[in-house]
Amino acid sequence: MQPDWILIDGYNLLHTMDELASLLRTDTQLARHRLVRMVEGTAHRMAPKTTIVFDGREAGQDDALTSNHLEIYFSPGRHTADTIIERLVARFPNPGKILVVTSDRAEANVVLSDGAQVMSSQEFMAQCEADSRKTVQKQPRPGQEPKLGDLFPDGL
């Protein structure tokens, strides 16, 4: 079933990519920005609404982090992203139309028990990478006529 709303556990997803997890140790803001850019196209294709929830207590707010297709939220005070996601699912009128992206088993069990769908962070990032490869088209050399294979991404 196609979800109406995707809720993403931001740091959980960020830690699935070695490059971003490494960057997180030196530049938290840049790591979050890159994550948003990597997932926004796939998330927008999968559901009309997507929210990435980051733990606000870990690294504070980031007012410069924006997206045309995603809502970005930092958990307040002593609350974790997990708590916020679990509350959003529990309060949604039709939790079966929510897809939660996390590899945290405890969080997955809670939202599943409330009726939400769950996709692992690894599976979601694999989908983002596959979508990224599909959108890159080969460009013919200047003066060269395009071939049919240039117009379609590899693997189609």
C-alpha cells in the first residue's frame, strides 16, 4: 500500500551511509544537508508528505536545512526522534498509511503495533541510490547524435 506520509528517523538513516556517518563526526550540519538531498526525490515519489525527524538534543537546530519536498523537524528538549515518530503514528487517524523508515528494532516494533508500515534504513537508502542511478542520463559527446541507450539509464 502506498503511504500518505513517510516518517524518517534522521540520524538512524544517516548512520546507514558510511560516508555520511564519517562526515557526521566532523560536520553535523553538512551531513544532514547531504542526507536530505539524497532522499528528497525518492521520498517525494513514494508519498505526498515526508518528515525527517532528527534528535534535537544531539546537535541542535539547523535553520538553514530546508527542502521543497520534505518537512524537517528536530525533537524538542529531552524527547528523542523515536518518541516524536511514535507519537505521530499513534495520533494519526489512519496509521496504516504511514511508512516509518528506521532500522531501530524497538521503534519499529512500537510503530508496527500501532499499525504503521516499516522500511529499514538500508532498504530505503538502496531505493534512493537506485532512483539516483535512474535519473542520470548519459550525455552524447558534442557533435555526436544521441543513441537510444543515451536516453535511458543503465539497468532499465
